[in-house]
Amino acid sequence: MGAAAMTQIWPALIAAIAAWLFGAVYYGLLGKTWVAAQGQTMEGLKAQNAGKSALSNALPFILSFIALFVMAMAIAGILFHTGYFSLRGGMMTGAMLWFGFVLTTIAVNNAFSSRRPMLTIIDAGHWLGAMLIIGAIIGWLNS
């Protein structure tokens, strides 16, 4: 791993933690609406997860954190190569990457699987917040 990548590990880790905590609050507030947008109920979801092991139930949260860390490292790499390290630059980069890749991917995947539009809105809103947080922290800590 190069020196530039090594200097980005701590800012990326901080950004991933902040974005992960944002997701916990976000889905904590919108959890019932999110479950309904999937065509499920809270009771049905609890019953579905009741037989799973603690590790199986924790796995999506672990995967989420790893994905956020990878996103943070990618945004750090983009900002490094463009030389656009600033709070504003990080947030703009996060927003444009979200708009160009995340929103479009979620919208297409949900359309082909006939998901409700509210699911796209909720999930895309989460990823927008996460990418803005990541970009802001990476840009700010490196400016």
C-alpha cells in the first residue's frame, strides 16, 4: 500500500464510522416506513429473523460498515487524484458520485424488481447522506 493510501486510512475510518452512525439514526427514524416500502411488516420481519444466529443478524451491519469504508477510501482516492481536498470539494464529489452511480443503480435495480418508489427514495436518501458525510470528512481532514 502506497504512502498516499496509508495517510487516508484514518480519515476514511472516521468517515465510515460517522456515515454508519448516520445510517443507524436514519433507518431508526424511517424503519417502519422502509419495512412497509418493502411490502413487509415489522412483525413479519422479526419472525423472519427470529431463527437466525446472532452472526447472521449482525452480518448486514458488518457488511454495511465495510462498504462505507470502501466508499470512503474511493472518495479519498478521487479527491487525492483531483487535488480537490476541501469540505466543499468532498461534499460535491460525494454528491456527484451519488447522483451518477448510486441513485441510478438503486433506481434501476428497484424498477426491474418492481419495488415501490418509496423504497428507492428512502434507500437513495440514506446513501446521499452517507456520501455527503464521507466526502465532507475526507475533504475537511485533508484540507
